[in-house]
Amino acid sequence: MATPMASSFSIADVTPYPWEEQEENEVNAYVARVCSELSRQGHRVLILAPSHSQERVRASRKALRAARGQPRSLLEGTDAGTPRVIAVGEVLDVSAGARRRTPALPIDVARTIEELLTPVELAFVHVHEPFAPSTSNAALRHSRALNVGSFHSSTERLLSTLVARRFVESFFGRLDARTASLPATAELMARHFPGDYRLVPDDADAAGKLASVYRDLAARRHALNGDPALTRRLADRPLIDVDLHMHTDHSHDCATPVEVLLATARAQGLGAIAVTDHNEISGALEAHAQAAELDPAHPGGAGLPIKVIVGEEIKTAEEGEVIGLFIEEKIPRGLSLGETVAEIKRQGGLVYVPHPFDRMHSVPDYEHLLPILDDIDALEVFNPRVAIGAFNDEAVRFAAKYRIVAGAGSDSHVAQGLGSVRIRMRDFDGPGEFLQALRDADIVTRPSSLLYVQALKFLQTRATPPSARRASKARRVKRVKQAPGDGRRR
């Protein structure tokens, strides 16, 4: 669902060139003209650039310190034709008059940019020539807004296109829109870094065309508040803890029986769980049936109530994995991401994207998520099994800038990992109430050792022969059934 259109935006334009070089540097001259026009149109505009002047840098840092308690004050007065220029660092090595050669990155520029971009609420960060190392690239790394990248030079950069292409490409993936000032530039960039490069020539209408780019991007953000009527209905519901991602021995890489999973979930105080086996729904259906038998509302049930959301973690053909929640039928692996999402929706389910951007595994990345943006119901922003925390941070940024509902789950493949992260939310009935409750939920994490749970997973699966796994399962299930208060009818 698209968000209502804003009449004006808060924008930070970032150039890699010293701001004093406007006469001889065409990129800076372009940024100055366009930003002034956008400011005259009522947009709040900041310009971030390195500088030759120690005095300018000191004044900018003084302004940043003064705005720490009220970061929005940096945008005040920038919507009347005069953008605010912030010198983010002093240039150490300058090649005078260069348009195509970026000066060395000031030593402390990344920290300054992070301090600015983190608290200031921006709709867009617009980076010019964002090749590394540069001020623009640092801004792209730390941006929490929608990112627009503009490319001006039609001369090939051998370091970026040949030597460090994969590294540069990973950062360019964070761009939500790309523009080029010349057809030759668009052709060059598309050849080395495939994408849609919208032509925005350096002419009198450049600001208007960029404003159109901003409006198109903003329209893709999800609505903020969802359904107010559902919010009121849920207001008096009790809070429960929910784990949205876990596996049973119906997954090829997990040895946890359904009975053990349910018993552990109850012991961990979880009120609802989503069972999301790999390319299989049978474990989730079995857990749903067993949980119904244990519900005190069920005849003969004497256990603690626990909701089971029937889900499946589906491997697509080439675009990673996606989870369907509240589904009823198994969805085959090997479909395209679009086809898989369409099947989840056909069943009335919710599309939940697990561990995005975890590039150590096969997962959806930016180029896969943007085409299905409108169909994503929730995005997993915290997964304790992700080995590199920056991947979780990237998911947080993506969900925030597109206003996608955030979720989390343990991704437990062993019972000991269950509930290591949980969502505290209002009790719900069905996918509509669930999604609305998730909008206002809190994510609660607990310390856990990734090495420990991964070692247990290995010991319970690959390191254990099939016959031993079957015997172990029988013993574990027997212990659960004999435990006091299990409440299962025998």
C-alpha cells in the first residue's frame, strides 16, 4: 500500500568534491544550481561536501554539536532558496580543477557523516559520483533514507569497473534510484553496473526532473499506520511473545521433533510461533494440530495455550528464500521470487522476507526486493544466526526507509536456540490482526552464542547417523510426553 504523497521533502545532497571548486568543477556547479532550485520549491535541502577551509569545517562541526539535542534544527530555513552547506571534512590532497578525479577522503569524514545522517530525519540522501573512497560513498554507507545516485562523468574509472567492481557494486545496490546527466554516462554505467539510469540532463529543468524522481520513490513507501480500526480492536488484547522463524525435523537440516519444539516454546513462555520448515509445510501442520490438542479450550487439553502459524521457507530458483506465513498448502521450491510471492498471496498468506542481505547465504538482495516491494508484508530485521551484524543493520535500514513492518525470529534449528529473539505484541487472530499487531511490536533479544547453536545443529544432523537420529528423536519425544503438565491425550 502506497503512502500519501508529501508536498515537500528533506534532502541531503552529497558531493565528493571540495565545495569551493564550483567554477571549475561542473558537478559542484550542478549541485549548487539544482539544490537552490529545490530549496526555492519548498524542499528542505542540505549540501554535504568536503572543503579546503579549516574555518568552514570548524563552523560546520560547531553547528552539528549545537544541533545534537534538536537535529531537525539543521534543516530550518533551508526551504526558502538557500540550502545549508555542511563541510564534513578538510581535504588533505587536492588535484586542482579536477572534475573526474576525486580528492582523497578526509580522515574523519565518515564519522562526521554518520553523526549527521543518523539523527537527522531525511527523506532522501542524494549522492553524486558515489565511488569509493569518497564523501558520497561514505554517505551511501551510513544513509538511513531513500538513496538517489547521480552519475555525471562519461569517462571509465578503471579502479571501480575492473579492480574493485564487486566491492563497488555491493554499495551501488543501496541506491533506490539512479540518474545520469549524459546518455554516454548512462550507457557506460549500465554496462558495468546494470540498473535503470534515468536521464536528467544538466539543464534548466533538472530540479523538476529530480523532484519527479523523489516523488516516484516516495510513492513506493508503505503506509505508516495500517488500519486504525484494527488498532483499536487490539488495544485491550494481552501482550504475548512470538518467535517468527524456526524449524523442525521436517527440514533437512534440523533434528528437532515437533513435540520437543512445542514443549520448548511453552517452557520459553512463547505465546505464538511460526513454524517455517525449508520447502515443507508438514511440520507446521503437525505442530498446529498438536498445539490445538494442548489448548485448554480444547476438550481434554491441559497445556499452556500457544498459537502456531503455519509457514514455509521457500527456496526460489535464483533469488534466495522467502517465507509464507498463514498458508495452507505446500509451495514448491524452484519458482521465481515473483511466482512464489504470488502463490503466497493466492493462499491468503503474508510475505515475510527472512535474513535479507546476509550475503554469506542465498538470500534476496536489493535488486530482488525492489520489484516485489509492494507485496512484502514484513521484513526480518534481526536474525541471531546472521554471522555479520552489519547484514541485520542493513535490513533495519531497508525496512525503515520503505516503512515495511519489521519482524524477527530465532531461525532456530535446535531447540536450545528457540526464543533467543522474540517479538512482544498484542495477541491476534488471523493474518490481518497479526500484521497490525506487528506494526506496534517490540523486538526483544537475548544473548546467545551463534557458535554454540551452530555446533549443536551440526551434532544433531550431519554428525549423527540416520539410525542414531531416529533413536534420539524417540527418546526426546518420550521425555516430552512423560513430562508433568503435558496434557496430551494418550
